[in-house]
Amino acid sequence: MRSRRIVAALLLLVAGCSEPPEQAGFAGLAESGQSPATVPFLQPEPGDRLTFPEDFGPHPQHRIEWWYLTANLETSGGEPLGLQWTQFRQTLEPRPPTQAPPPPSRWPLQAAWKAHGAVSWTGQHRFAEKLARGDVGHAGATAEPFEVWLDDWQLTSEGGSDAWRLQVSAADWSYDLSLRVQGEPVAHGEAGFSAKSASGEGSMYFSLVDIAIEGTVTVDGQTLSVRGKGWFDREWSSQLLKAGQQGWDWFALHLDSGDKLMAFRLREGEGGFVSGTWIPAAGEPVALGPGDLMLTPGSLRGDMPTRWRLQVPDYGVDLSVKAPPGDYRNRGQFPYWESPVSVTGSHSGEGYMELTGYGGE
């Protein structure tokens, strides 16, 4: 899940617009008008299916997509360390996936890109963002070989589809990580179509939920050896939030039992739309609808609900989820909360939480 304001900022800053688009839907996508191109934007709908490895690559006929990794790591000294990497693609002019982009010499602007990176360690949260114009070599993605890059921030496959390397560097921190993908992609919702409201808006959404990670993280000149586990999301759509939805609360949890849980709530008025996926250690993933899953906010840290109760009664799941001490806002053009979390209750574990749309963010 991602904030529509992040994508509006991407359009404003990279496309050189004087004003952001009207925010009726996700990044103003719901009523943003017709593209001047003859090729239409596509909107995911029930019945669409995932295709691999193609869906690891870009979807230039959809308006918005992202590649997203969170990781719960531990240093060699036993200290917890969390990190995030996300790359966004905003399509400005759609084209069929089989059609090559215009030559860079024409300085095309069919797409704009943004990347976010963060390191959370010892109560300190460090964040950076980068922007790039599409189709001129500064940023891009391919499915075979799998690569996603924005300048020197790079996620690349190495020696096979299950071995990746992630390199990200900012002014006072960096990381260089080896990722080993374990298990098959998990399709959320209905075979990959993930509804985002009762009225049918949605996206295509899948995850790799079992990634072994090791490497180094450097903070203020100190290089730390780290290892742990990661969670990778792929999502694309042409319309995600409908008018009236203020933001979302999203969780990706690794439980010590070997089970995993993805859950989100899209807030609207006094209620909202809830969905998720229960991923048992043994057996097939189970889609969770509004009647199967309860997300209840608890105490606040400032304006952020940093404690939660997550319940999946049919599977005996009753979890207390909380963020560690500190402020984990990603303070880019439009801030949002992205933090590691600990899990207690019916199951213990750890994971990540994202909160958007609070306090005017």
C-alpha cells in the first residue's frame, strides 16, 4: 500500500507540473481525465491473473505501480535493525507492454519514478528519497533479468531468479544486501486481484514472504553485519483509493510459528474496508475479507496509532502489534509512517507497519 500523495508529488516534481492533479482517487487517478494517447489505461478487475516472471517487470499500461521491500534484521551484536526500500513508477502516457519506449534522444516523458529508502536502528530512523524522469536511462525496471533501479539505487538478480542484490546509499547511511528468495509468490485477494473497497476498486497484488537476507548496513561510518528476513510486495493499478478514503493501515507479519499475515485497513469515515491474507506455515494461503479479520487501533504516539490488535478468529489469531520507541515517519515530500513492529499474544513474531493519512499527512 502507498500514499496517493506520494505519487502526486512524483507527478509534480518530475513532470514539472505547476499544480498536482485533482485528488479524487489514488493520485487523482479516479477522475483524472483521458490520456491523449490512443492506448487506454488498464484497470485490474476480478478475473485477471498473475503471470511470472513478466509481472516482476513494469506495467506501462497501468497508471501506478511499485516494488517494495521491508526487512527485519539483526546485527552481529544482536541488535534489531529494520530497513525499507520502495520504488514507484507513475505512468503519464500509457503504452502496450510489448511496445518499446521512445528513444532517449527524444527526451520522452511517458513515466516518472520515485524511490524511498530507510534504516531504523537504536531508536533512530533515517530516510531518503530520489526522483527520476522515465525512459532516459536514469530509472527503470525489467522482468528478465529482474532489475529495478534509480541511479545508483539498484535491486538486481544475481545468478538466478531466487538470488538478488539490493544496493542503496544516502548521505549518512547505506546498505548492500544479498537476498535469497524462498517459496513461491503469494497472490492476495482473488488470485491476485486485491479489492480496496466494497464497491470494487482494486489492484493486482502479490508478495514474496520468505526472503533470507544478509549483508552490511553502514550508518555514520559504522559498518554493521546483518542478517534476517524480508517481505517483498508487487502492486499495480490505475485506481486504488476511491473518493472519501483518507488513508490506510498496513501490516506484514512474520510469526515465530512459521505462519505469516498480511492485513490492511482503508479508512473511510468512522469505518473502513479490511482485507488480508493468512499464510500458514503448511498449506495454501487464505484470503481474508472484512468478516474474517479485525484491526483495532490502540494507543497513540502523537497522532499515530502505534499499537494495534489484529484478530483472525477462525485461525486462533489474536495479536498485539506495536512499534518500537522512536519516530518512524518517512519525511519526504509527503510524510508517512513506516516502522518495524513486534508481535505478542496468541503468536509471537515481528514485521512491518505502514500508516498513512494521519494528522494531515
